[in-house]
Amino acid sequence: MSEAVPLKIYYRIFSALMVLTAITVGIAFVDLGYLNTFVAVSIAVLKATLVLLFFMHVKYSNRLIWVFASAGFIWFIIMVAFTMSDYVGRTWVEAPIPLP
């Protein structure tokens, strides 16, 4: 990091995170069907990206830091893909009616 980051940038990023949090809360009360999860995860990924780039100073770091930060995101995508393939691949069986 060759120069100091102005506080104005931190305040803008913080404000963006607060707005995105308010949008996340607001969208939770709107029924979008199956899109609710997609919208919530998309906003969460955007917030995580802002935190990673600015508060963790990855934007101003060298390429090695970028490689490790990218590897973390790729690992997250792999884990979500495995989880979703397990969830989608299951057969859901109704619970049996208990005997009296």
C-alpha cells in the first residue's frame, strides 16, 4: 500500500454497506418466489466484495494477495455448488403417519 486511503472512501463504502443491508431487510418482506434467495445471496456477495476490497485493503495490495483472495471466493463457490447438488439431488419422502 503506497499511500493512505482517504477517510471519505471508507465513509462511502460504509454507507453503501448500510444501504445494501437495508435493501436486504426490505427484500425479505417482499415475496419474489424462488428469487428471494438469489437476490439475498447476490447482495451478500456484493457486500462481501466491498469489505474484501476496501476494508481488507485487497484493492491496494499486490498480486499474491489477489490470488489468495480469489482462491477464497473460488473455494466458496465450490462449497455452494456441492451443497446445492446435494440439496437438489435428494428425494423428499413424506413422514409416515404415527400409529395410535
